Amino acid sequence: MSREPSATAPATQAENSALRWILRGSTVALAAVALTWIATVGPDVTNPSVPQIASRVARGERYDPDRLRWIVADNLSSARRLCLARTLRELLLLQLAIADESTRAGDLKQIDADADAVASTSRALLACAPTEGLGWFGSYWAEIRQAGFGPRTAELLALSYRFAPHEAWLQLIRAPLALRVFNAASPELRDHAVQDFADIFQARLFPSAATLYQAAGTEARVALLERTCSAPDADRDLFAHFVAEKGLRIRHRCYPADADGDPLSH
């Protein structure tokens, strides 16, 4: 017995064909949207200058602040929108460098604007990565310039130490500020600041260690030198050499008198 062709078959085939075209059209539309998104966002997110320059800034290189502002402005919006913690971290480092240059120049209006920018980017970074030590340090940096040292700023500094106790590049920019408030800080924060110095000294970054020593007050200097007593004589000699290059001399039980037998003085 032969089966008659179904009257619904052509209709079903037509529906399937239409569905395939709809799906194909949707795929094309999604691809177009994706390409548009990549064209809009991609250049900001993948800008190779951001990690390269941030890395150099972390090593102590200095750049024209206007160029750094352009880089930040060109990338910050997309980094915020996509919550890119790594990029926000790099941009915050650039903003700290910008703010440092404004401080050197003594431009009070620009210093205030840069402090606000550091605070804003720090909040964005911490919203994406709450354990990011640089974010807490950035908040501390902005707060201490806007409100001075107090319980709030001390808490922010403590959080920076909690989440990034031994990151050398961060210690190089954190230690000077921590040492400047040494006398007003809690014993715990004092210990952290001295540990920053000790880590830098033990890494044999003696020029940087000498800079930190120079920035410290008398009481802090004694604490810093105490942490060098167990170091090899050669390391202490090199450190003393870089301190002397800054016009300072060391008087401490772990450092001998100079070649003429005169005691070394601060």
C-alpha cells in the first residue's frame, strides 16, 4: 500500500528553511555587533603603551605628565566599564606619577585635581579587586593630601600593607610616605614602614634605600639602621656610600668611624 505524500511536508520544509535563514541572519547580526564592540573597545583595552609605560614608571622612570594624562584619558573609561583590574592598576600607577609631578611643580590647583583623580581610580580598582594593595595605597595617598594623617588614613595605609606587604615596586613609593608620618603612626604601622626599608635594603637596592633614609626623620632613621646591623659589612659600606652622596653621614653602633677616626654624624 503506497503512502500518499503529506500535504504538510512542503509547509514544514518552508518553515525550516525560514528558521535557518533567521538563525543565519541572527548570527550575522551578532557578529556585526561583536566586531563593532571590538572596534570600539579593543584599541583602549589592548593599548600596548599602558603596561609598557606603567612598568617603566614602576621602575622609577619619569614621563611628561601631559602625555600620561592623555594615556589615562584614552583608556580609563573602557577599563572602568569592563572592570579590568589589571588595566585599572596600571592606570592608577600612571595617575600617581602624574600627581607626583604636580606636587614637584607646586601647582596647588592641579594637585587637588590629581588627588581627586587618584581617589576616583582607586575606588574603581577596589570595586573590581578589593584585595588590591595599590588601590588601598592610592586611597591613602589621596586622603592624606586632602585631610592629613588621622584614623581614616592610618586604616587605608594598614590595608595597603595587609594586601601587599612585600611588593618591591609598591614599597618604593609607599615607604617614603609611611616614613614621613612615622612619629604619628601606630607601632604596627611603624614596623611595616621599617620592613619596607629592610626589604629594599636586603634586595641590595642601596640608592633607593639611601633615598628612604634621607626622607626619614631622626627617630625613624635609628629604626632603619637597626634593621641593617645583621647585613654583611660590604652591604652596609655600600649603603653608607650612597647616604654620603646625599650629603649625610651615619652615626650608629653598626657603622664604624670614618677613615680619619672621627665619628660619623647625621
